[in-house]
Amino acid sequence: MILHLLKNAVRYRFLKAFGKSAMPRALSLEVTHHCIAKCMMCNIWKIPKCVPDLSTEQWLGVISSGLFTHLVELDVTGGEPFLRGDLVDLFTGICDLKEKTLPRLRSIAITTNGLLTDRVARNTGEILKTLEGSDIGLVIVVAMDAVGGLHDRIRGFPGAWEKANITIGNLKDLQRSYPNLVVGLKTTILPLNVGELPKISSYAEGHGLFTIISPCIITEGRYLNPDKEAQMSFDPGQIRKMVDFYKQEDSGWQYHSQSLIQYYKTGRMKKPCSCGFNYLFIRSDGRVFPCPLLDVPLGNVLEGPVAEIYNSPEACRFRRRMLKCAGASVTIMYA
């Protein structure tokens, strides 16, 4: 086992040093930019409605590329993925590709704000039926930034907390019939909700949910939010609260927690980055990014095969530059 890990590490360093790629093991698809929430830390919802999303046929055409024969994890995100009326069709198509094109696929995650309570429950149930016998686990991650009314304010949607709470209850009901369903919470830490973290953690523990709790990231890439830098900056007291929380939190994401604590203390994130090496992010308009946090598109699947984009000279140059991740970071401003 140790020799196997050592061999992989040496191979990883060799390929990355020369800008070469491994086969992608993780892929994120922003299947739509449309969203009914107006979150204060994100500007995706401001993308004009007239900008088209890729169709299900186009997404399946991308996924069917031989590039993804080693794919293990698929992340479906937005916007709000459940706004797509053909989301179940997308999953049906993925299952049809499983045997020949996606033999190693083991997990698909969907991130949702949980506001479409009935649709989330109905579509999730249909997706789970589609996945039966496929050896694919389904992970639903519901956004929760506070326990109570503050969540409504952060998400810019009246009643957001109540709807998210109902959605989680519906998903837990489905879990009783489908053991391959995993449900968790994703919290974006803002100056406004630093004090809410213990409550969110307690809620998750009480409902048997895993947690992903991370500070707001300011980036021209994924969240399109550089204009929010001052509003989303943390003061020293808030940073101390986050460090104390991560020291006490037992979420199963200890490596992530320790990396963030290190960042707060030193200003540097010492964490290996696989972006562009065995991971890709594809936006709803077809643009391909090696990292969701960097505004560095490598090409567009509407203009050429994803495999050619992944192995293009531009991608190789990116990988050589990114021996260490120097991407978007948590904004910290001291008062």
C-alpha cells in the first residue's frame, strides 16, 4: 500500500512538473446559472436569463468523451440545478453511459439551496430510482448559512430557512428507502454568520448530516463577486471565532479544517491542488476551467472536444504554472 502511494506521488509530481495531465477523476458541471435565490455573497444569479445553458444532449455528449473513463466523482451544481426541468433526464443519460463510458463512477453530488421543496423531493426520488443497480451513490448538499431567519437574509429569499428545513426532512425520509442517498449541509461563512457556526453544527449533528463549512471566497471565477470584497472581509475577532470553531468541530473534514486554520495563522494555504491535472469545471455556457476559482478558461465544449481542450498547449502551460495553487483566496482584512 505504501509503495503504491509513493509511486502515485512520484508520478503526480513528474506529470505536473512537465504540464502533463492524468485522466480526470473528478468533474464539476454547472448545469445552469439560473437561481431563484439572491445570495449576498454570490453574483451567479445576475447572469442574464437570456444566456443559454447547455442542453441535456450537449452535457451527455461532453460526459461521453473517452476522457472520463477514470471519472470517480461527478459534481452537479448551479445556479440551482433543480430549476432544470430535465434534470432527471440528465441522470438517466448518465446511467446509460455508466457501463461503457463511466465504469469507475461511484458518486454524484448535487448542490441545492433547498428552496424548491416539492421538486427537490420528487426529482431526487426519481433520480434514486434511476440509479438503482448502478453502484452510484447520490449526495445531496443543501445550503444552510444560519439556523433561522438570518439564513433568509443571506440567501435573499423570504422563508428560505423554513424551505431548506422542509427539504432536509424530505430527503431524510427518502434515505429510509435508499441507503445510497447521503445528505449534508454546505455553509458559506460570512462576517454576518460567524456566530451561527455552533448552531449549524448542532443542527447537522441532530439530523445526521455531514457538513462542509468554508469561508466566503472572493473570485472573478466561480462566484463572479470581486465587488463584494469589502462587504465579505473578516475582522480579527471573527477570524479568531472561526479558528476556535474549526479546532473544536468534528465534521469528518479535519484535513480541510486544519488547512484553513493554517491559512488564518500564516496567510498561506499549503494544500496540493489537482485542478487541471485530474479535475475540470465546466460552466453552463460550455466554457472549460481547470479550476472553478480562477477566471482562466481553456476553451469551450461548443467549439471543440473536451479531450482536446484538456490536453491543449494552453492547459499544459497552466499546469506548469500551477505547481502550487495560487488561486482565489479567503479575503481577510484587519480592522
